[in-house]
Amino acid sequence: MADSDRLSLLHADARVMSLLKHGVLSRQQSDATVAAYEAEWLTLGFGSWTVTERSNDKFVGLGGLRVDHGGVALRLAFDVAGLDRVVAITRLDNIPSQRALEKFGMR
């Protein structure tokens, strides 16, 4: 929840959220999503995290490992969490995300 303000801005950005299946989120929806992220860490031992620049602590994005949405943190998935399989999901028209997933070894 410490990053809820940062994530609410991300979740409200139509340019970013139009690429995701749930679209733009209200502040209330964003906070509920962040609470769900936090709960995943408590129950699963892994989940979503924010990404910041080390030099200035600037928020640059969101990443992580999620059971229901797959992820691109493959080494963490296999070596740390001990998962057998990782699935990544993008919209059919989100070609940049599909290319990024391919670079991480996804098919």
C-alpha cells in the first residue's frame, strides 16, 4: 500500500491501461487492486512490485509474478517460487507487449 499513490496515477493513465484487460481504474479500484497485490505476497510469497530508478527513486512501472496473469520474471518463477509453468497474457492487438514477452523467452 506504500505505493498506492504512484499506482493510482498509473491505473488512471488511459495510454497505459488501454493495453491491459481491465482498462482505466478509479482510485477506489486502484486501491483495491493494490490491496490484492499485497495479499498475494502474504498468501503466496510472491506477487507484483513497483519498479523505480535507483538514482532518483522515480517510479517507472510495475512488474511481478502473478499466478493468474503469468509474468515475465521467469527466473523468479522457476528458481525461487518453484513453479512448473508461467503463462503471460496480452491483448491480441498489443504487439509491443507480445514482442517483449518473446524477448524473455515466452512463446
